[in-house]
Amino acid sequence: MNELQTDIVVIGAGASGIGAALAASEKGGKVLLLEKGDKFGGAGMFGAQGLFAAGSKLQKQNGINYSPNDAYKEMLSYTHYRSNTRLTKAIINKSADTIDWLAKNGLQTELVNNTQEVHQEHPRVYHQYIDKFDGFQKLMNNFTNNGGQLLTKTVVESINYSADNLIKLIINQDGDSKQITCSKVIFSDGGYVGNQEMVDKYLTIDSKDLYSMGERKATGDGIKMLTELGADNSGLGVFENHAASVVSKNDPKWHNNTIFSLTNLPFLWLNRRGERFVNEDIVYDFSLWGNTTYTNGGYYYFVLDQKTIDYLKNNKLNWTDSFERTFKTLSHDPMTHAVGPFENIDSDLQEAIDQGAAVCGKNIADLAEKLNFDPTILEKSFEQYNHVVSEKDDSDFGKDSEFLKFNVSKAPFYAIKAQSTTLGTIGGISVDDKLHALKTDGQILPNLFVTGNNASGMYDTSYPTLEGISCAFAWNSGRIAGETAANELKK
């Protein structure tokens, strides 16, 4: 068996792993970066478009007065202090410097408007990547120029760990087994959203109602190894709920632009009992939209009657698609704040029905039967919603009168199923503010570090509303872990 020796091994080459590896190499550490796939980057490159920061030079240059302390208070208000306050402070305090650090190493960002409609009055915090693929490549080039080595198609099969001795890893690199001896290991392999058994264990909804946009290579390998070594995994079970999606039962790649846009608008939503359950303009905050979907059993139906469909077919609607600002910001195009007309809405709805994502009821009783609703409850839900629309006053949930435009009175009725959607798992192994892995008694597991979606403590039970915070956690947790590991080598 081939043997390799190094100072630090980083497992996983996404944002947090690259951050850890590059930071450690800058501090003089000899680093091996292991990536399960054939490409580096992970969700931090292929999924994310930018990251959060507070107090950055870009913010100050644009007159944005939003300090790390402001962000810290906002985060703890969201988590109700059910989070690791020292870790939160460390991540946020590092965030502005990380924007400069990324730029210095080749990944430029620009301060853009916040990318969700409801956050436009919030100080701008979203730093969008500029030419991200080229930027990630430059980060990797700097890592290798520092003496670092990237091994792709590489999985860790076992770890021989003793707190007082060198660590030995058995890896498989594209079919070849090798042993690595090292002093420090940083686990950055992205959580466990790609492990269906673990997802089923920790999910509180039926897994068939969860649509995952997460990294499929993130199968919990690091979390399982750390758990076997005595690490505290009590933070497992937090998912990065993000909006809701209409999903085909037949084709996982199915997408229909009309159905996508309709999902992103505040029509009438009904839970699995046929009851209205929320102010539907929560659609304009992706985290809260995701949370209410998850909490209400993992799905809901939005309902359109024939009169609404006829209107949408022939008219422009001056409602903002909740994803428009995200896409327009990325493309640097102006907002329209309008959708439609949807000239092919009839065939698009039929397509959704054919894909098992929608049903059509010729009347209320027929719709109730197809959705397994009590027809009396469904009829009352329609009657009450029609009442608040006619009054232009949502006395039930407080939806803005602008969105009380369409009642549900003219058959047939269409119900489209929107499912809980996750970007990944964001709870894992407990860490301190230096990203050391912690045991169940709160003490450090020496020489082991945990970053990104493998680590817990930044969040409570849900993804916060600060835009780009999970990507910021990845980069900053990686940097802190890498710097700490390298500095400890010198002691």
C-alpha cells in the first residue's frame, strides 16, 4: 500500500474545504485536499452565487452602515439564542475580511441588492460572485502554488485516531488504496443530504415530499466517522429549507416555466387537510416560505379557478415572481415586477397533471375527492377566502390587499402541489469557535476540525433570513479551521 505523509488533511473540496485548505497552506501547513468527485467546488461553486458579509469594504464604499455587531444581534434574535454564540460571533467577525481574502486569491465579488423582494429595506449584505468558475480555479491554483495537493475521486475508508499520536487515514483514490499519516484532519464533506437513510432518520416529514437540491456526494461520511470517535452529533436534523417546488412524479428533471412562475406567487394555499394556513405573500422570503411548507407536513396546494386561469392567459399580472430579483440580479437586468400573460397555461396545467404534480376538479366535491380532503372543509376554505378577497381585507392571515385579487368560484378548479425543498443539511457535529470537533461532554477532540454543513451551532432549527449566510458560514468556518490547524502545528 502506498503511503503519504502530510501535516493536514482536508476532506471535501467545496467552499469550506477549499477555504480550509488554502488558509492552512498560507500559514505554512503541508496540506492534502481530498475530493470524492472528479471536480472540486461542491455546492459552494455549482449551487451558490455569493455570500453574506457584514462590515465589508464594499459595503462601506456604498454607504451601507451594517456592522458585525448588527448582524450578530440579528442572528441571535432569529435563533432565540438557541445557537452557539461564540461561533456565531467568530463567523460574522471574519466575514468582511473573507471578502477581501477571496478577492486577493482570485474570486472577486460585487455588492448587489439583496436578492429577495422582502429584504429590499434591509442593509445590503449579499456579495455576488464575479466569474465564479474562473475565481474558484484561481483559488485552487493558489492552493497548489503554496505546495498543496488536490486528490479527486478519493474517499476516506477509515480513520485510526488517537488524541496523542499521528492520525492514519486509509483512502481509496480511483480504485487504489493508500495510507495517509497526518497531524490534523478537517472534515468538510458537506453534511448528509445525499444519504437517504440518514435523511429518512432525521426528517420530520415523509421523504417523498422532500425535494432535494443539495449535493448528492454529501453522504455523511465525515459525520459518521466523527460520531464513532465520540463527537457530539446532537445537532443533526436541521435542513436548509428553501422555498417550495412543484415536482414531477415521473421525471425528476421536469420543469415548466409557467408552473414555476405560478408557484412563486401568492395565490390561495391549502394544507393537507384543505385549510388555508398562512399569509401566502410569505412566498417573498425563501427561508420562511420553506419553513412554513416543511412545518405544515412538507407540502401544500395552491389553487386556481377557471376565471383566474382565463385572466392569466390573456393579461399581464402586476405581481412580482418571487425569484425574479434573484435571476435579474445575477444577469444584471432590470426588474419587471410582472408576470404573464401565460398564453399556454391550459396545456401547461395539463402537463402538470400528466406529471402527477396537479389535479383538476370539475367542482369542489370532485377536487376534494382527488385530494383526499373533507369536502365540507374545502368548501368552507373557499367560502372564507372568497370573503376576504371581496372585502379586500385578510382578517385571517393579513395578506396585503394587493394580493387579494382572485377568488376561487368558477369551476373547474386546479390544485398544484408544492413540496418542501432543501438546499442541504445544516446541522451536524458540535464545534467551538475555532471549529474544533467537540465531544459529548463539550471538550475538544484534539486535532479534528469540522466545517460547513458538517458543523452545527450557527443555526437553531432552520435556515436564517440573512441572505448568503450558509455560504458565508462555509467559507469562514473553513478559513478559521485551516488557520487554527496550521497555527497549532507550530506549537
